[in-house]
Amino acid sequence: MNNSGPFPEWTEAISVGVDCLDEDHQAFFRLSALLREILSSPGEHQEPLIDTALNILEEYIEGHFLREQIAMAEVEYPLLADHVAAHDAFAARVGRIAGDYRECGERSGLVTLCGLVTSWIYDHIRTMDARYHGILTCANVDDRPLAFLAAAIDADLEF
């Protein structure tokens, strides 16, 4: 696989000051690297690995965005609507690329996806997420594993 240029990486300089959100953000960089590694490794068993990586990425997008949006809603964050719109647009782009691969086996979009994930999350953290720095804190963001957040929402449990 030939990548044009280095991919952005998570550094402390883009920390939002909330441990669980920083950990979520770091996971996006790791998931992108995992997908790049799978795509660059020859083998006849790539398809299940690609499917698994895509499933994890899509679930992580859903869970992380849910975590942020719940916290922003609870503190009545004034830029919530813009933030949700950015999340939705990104999730839709990832979903289209993953869907194209699943429907017709088109791998070129997956190479693009690796760069999209790292560049989008890097830029999003530095611009949009940076605006909630100091508003969202470790005390007002639910730090449970993402699977628990999704289950709580599905069961209509109180937070």
C-alpha cells in the first residue's frame, strides 16, 4: 500500500483535558493504523480482518460521539447542534466508504478511509473539540466503556 505523506498522530498537544475522551480519540488513531496494517499485509484472509476493523471503527464512532453528545447535552453546551452535525457528516462518510467495500469489494476507498479517519479526528479535536475544553471535565463525562453507554441508551436508563 502506498500512502502519500505521513498520517497525523495523537499527541498531548491535542488533549481535551478529559481522560476518557482523550483515550477515545487515541483509539481512532490506533484503528486507522490497524486498518492500514491490514491493507498492507498480503494474505488470503484479509477480508475478515477488514470487516472486523470496519465494524470496530463504526461502533467506535457511534459510541464516542454518543459519549461526547450526552455530556454536551447535560452541560447545555451551546455549540451542540454544530458538533452533532459534524459528527453525523463524518459518520455518514465512513459509512459510505465501508458500504462500498461491503457491496463491491472496492478497496481503494479503504486506503482513503485511513487518511480520512486520522486527518478528520485530528482536525476535529483541534477545532471543534477544543471549544469544549474546560466545559467538559472528567467529572461531567461518563467514563464507562462505550458498550455500557450504548446499552444504557438502548434500555432508556437514567444517567
